[in-house]
Amino acid sequence: MAPPQEHQSESDSSWDAIVVGAGFAGLFMLHRLRGLGMRAVVFEAGGGVGGTWYWNRYPGARCDVESVQYSYQFSAELQQEWDWSEKYATQAEILRYAEHVADRFDLRRDIRFHTRVSAASFDETARLWRIETEDGQRASAPFCVMATGCLSTTNHPRLEGFDDFRGRVLHTGTWPHEPVSFRGSRVGIIGTGSSAIQSIPVIAEEADHLYVFQRTPNYSVPARNAPLDVVERADIKASYPVLRETAARMFSGIVFRYNPDSALAVSDDDRRQEYERRWAHGGVSFMGAFADLLFDRRANETAAAFVRSKISEIVHDPVVADALSPTDIIGCKRLCVDTDYYATFNRPNVTLVDIRGTAIERITPDGVIAKGSEYAVDTLVLATGFDAMTGALNRIDIRGRDGRRLKDKWRDGPRAFLGLSCAGFPNLFTITGPGSPSVLTNMLPSIEQHVEWITACIAHLRNRGLGCIEATDDAEDAWVQHVADVAGGNLRSQCSSWYVGANVPGKPRVFSPYIGGFPQYVRQCEDVVAAGYRGFALS
Ligand code: N01
């Protein structure tokens, strides 16, 4: 591997590659580009590395994929030297890990922090991507890699009267860096997705009163988080190669026990026992209880009914338990993982405001009006999620050949080949872009696979004296159709989730991630390469 190149001065604006975003994708991309001997720069809107884990500092934030799996595998040394303290690491620990990686691989010197990219356009004559930032910087490079994240543009619902609110407003996805106290405060939280379900139990412990405005109840399973002791950590380190190899063969890229049986082929007792075991174990492996949970509505309903029975066991007030109980497909929206979420509604200082079938009527200077009543609050927490998959890319004015805007190309939904590249946008790569498994898998291995693919692709071009690679229209059309076909056979495509863009008013309803599974996706990426970059035009 070639040593990193000399650091460029601030005034230099011409690079071999530009990367947008310094989350886990951008950090590893920079490392690999340097490995090719390329001069690369990263533009990052935040003041530090870590992406999602830099911004989402809300109380209770953790990753619900086990830390030992939600971590890089490209460096055996990194794996061996880093100790995870808990089964599910906190946001703060994951951020420390990202910072450690940045320092360990000396990445920061090529990252421009507090620099948001506003435009990227392809200059066909010079065959360069020309980048502009919000603060007026310009840079150019033959290659541009968007490492902008799948859940990085926050969704702010337009609520009448919002600007008149006199209290404090916080969004889980852009949480302040300084400590936030809820002591003595009446808090209203809007939303009951993963971010809300993690933060509600923690906020409830501190706030005078917490009002939870719930439009749609969500299924959640207990995390059963626990510290990792010295012996467990040593075992993990000794078994990393096997763990990673096994994970690569799993549908989700995460190692857990999948039961190949149908939920409908076993007795009621056996089925219940399987769910009980998974509930006791905790985590997203609950959905691995039976093979057909995401393919057969009747099978799915057995798991849904089990979780509802748990909610009514945990929540004392039957009216509240009923309001917290979802009736739709479990796992259709992303399954939530919690610590004491349902039990929090037994606290006297927590009120569930069930706005199912209605909407928040308006925000007043002093609170929230819903279902005809005003709830006075000092702090409003928006746990209202993200403009997922396409939000961060569409926010940048990206223009390809003939000045065509990516946003226009994607007007009826995202179109990309393998989620990596778009026809009409030569030498532009997207890491975990729409049409790739990304959010339906363990993000870290999915990121690494994309970075390795892009790195090998650029090396291929350079080795052959080629300057350009671009997905063909035909390959892109076929891939978009394949992504839709696979989604059509899965229950996950049926509900109004952020996977289909339903949470953002006006967004076209398209199932964005690829739901064919991680191994199947990787095979297709490898086949494309083995066939001489089939589906791409190289020049
Ligand atoms: O966002 P969400 P999130 N009025 O979109 C509600 C990942 N993640 O930030 O369902 C009232 O899931 C909305 O209601 P509804 C994970 O992939 C991972 O929680 O649309 N309510 C919903 O309840 C996750 O799936 C981790 O009816 C409104 C909520 O806001 C993804 O990020 C932790 C509303 C938004 O839920 C997003 O999770 C956190 C309105 N106008 C996040 N608008 C872990 O790894 C929206 N809502 C643990």
C-alpha cells in the first residue's frame, strides 16, 4: 500500500478524488483512496467525524446492532486494539471509536470540517467534478464519492403555529453538543420511532412531565443490553475472523440465529416458546424466529400478537396498553429495540397522547394542541426521523452530463445501478446509495463492501489508463426493476415507512433499499466486475 501523500495547503483545490461526508463511509473511503496513492479530500458539514454518531446525541442513543458487529473489519489491528464496553454501545462510545479510527489512520488532516457541500457538477470538457461549498470554497477532482449517509437529513414536520412556540425545540437527529437538562421541565415528544423509543425512558427519568405524541404505535423488543466483561472481550477478539466470515453469509450481514422453519408449521406452544426465548435474549434477532415472518402475513401476525401480549403484560393501564399496541405488520417499519420503553408508560409523570387517526392540530406559544386539548410544555422534542436515502443527496445540487440534475432524474424515485452509480453521472459514486442493501443490513460491512468496490474500480481504471466510468441506462433500468421486484415479494414494502418515503410529504413512494440480502447483493457486484464491469461504460 502506498504511503499517504503530503498534505495539501488550504488554497489547493484540485484533487484526485473528493469525498463528501466523514462518517464511517467517508473515513474508510479516504483511507482507501490514500492507499491507491491518490490525493483525496473530505468535506464534512459537522465539526467532527462520525456522521450519524456525531449528530444523534439524544439521551439513550445507542446502536441496536451489537457493537462487535457494528464495527470495521478492514484492519485486524484495529479490531484487536479496540475494546467495546457494552453489548450495544452508546452513541458516545461509537463516536469515540470513529474518532479513534480518524486518529489512528491519520485521517483528519485531509478532512475539511464545518464545510457543507452545496453543489457538485460534472465538467464534461475537463472531465472533472467541480464542487462548491456553502461557504464559497471550490474544489475539483476526476472522482467524487458521496458518503452522505442514509439517515442524515432530518425530517421536520410542518406544524401550524410552530414558529410561535416560546419554549425550547430539539430534534433527535441534530441534538445539541452541550448537556441538555430536563429537570423541572414539561416535555413533549413527537414521534415513536427508534429515536423516540430510546430517548423516552431516559427523558422520563428527569422531566417533571413527559407527553408522548404518538401517531402510529411501533413494535419494540427489549435490548437486554449488558456490559462486556474481560473474558467476553477476549473471546470476541479471538473469534473475529469467524464472526466476520459468518456475517458475510447472513441475509442481513449480522450474525444471529435464524430459524429456517415456518411459523405456521409448528404448534402454538413451540411457537410461543421460540418467541419467549428471543424476547429473553433481546435485540433484532427476534425477527429471525421463523423464516416466513416477513413473507407471509399470517406468520407475521403470530409474532405481532406475541409482542402485543407482552405490551399488555408490561403496561398496567389497559387503555394505554391498547393504544401502544400496533396492529400492522411487525418488522414492516423497522423493528425498534428498547430498554424499558413500555414500562415507562407506568410512570405517573408520563402521558401517552394517542393521536392515531388524527394529527397534531397546532403548536401554540405554550404547548401542543392535539385531540382538542392543549398540553403545556417547556421543551418540544422532535423525534420525527429523516428524509431517508435520498434526502442528503437531493439537498446537494448535483449535475451530471448536459447539466442534468440528479434531483430531476430522481423526481419519481431514485434510480441507480447497484446503488453505487447513476447513468449520466460519470465517476460519481454513492456509498450505500438507494438500490443497495444499506439500511436493511449491518451498515458497517455494507459500507466497507462499497468502499472496497469503488476502490477496486478506480484502481482498474487507472491501471488501464481509463478516465471514466458510468452506469449505462439499460443496466440502471434493469437494476431499478430488480430492486422493485424483490421488494414486491416482501411484506416490508407494504406499510407507510421511511423505507418507501411515506414519512416525507410529497416524496414518491418507492422502496429505496435493496431487500435481496447482503450475500446476494455482493455476488451481483462481484459478477459485474468479473464480467469486465458489465453494465458500465468505460472510456
Ligand atoms: O425516525 P422514524 P427515527 N406528527 O421515521 C412520527 C435508525 N435509528 O429517528 O409512524 C406526528 O422511525 C412518526 O409517526 P408515523 C433506524 O433505522 C437507529 O426514530 O409516521 N408524528 C414516527 O413515529 C430508524 O428506523 C437507531 O405515523 C410524526 C416518528 O415521528 C431510523 O433511524 C436509533 C409526524 C419518526 O420515526 C429512523 O428512526 C435511532 C407528525 N407530523 C434511529 N412526523 C438504533 O440503532 C413524523 N412523526 C437504535
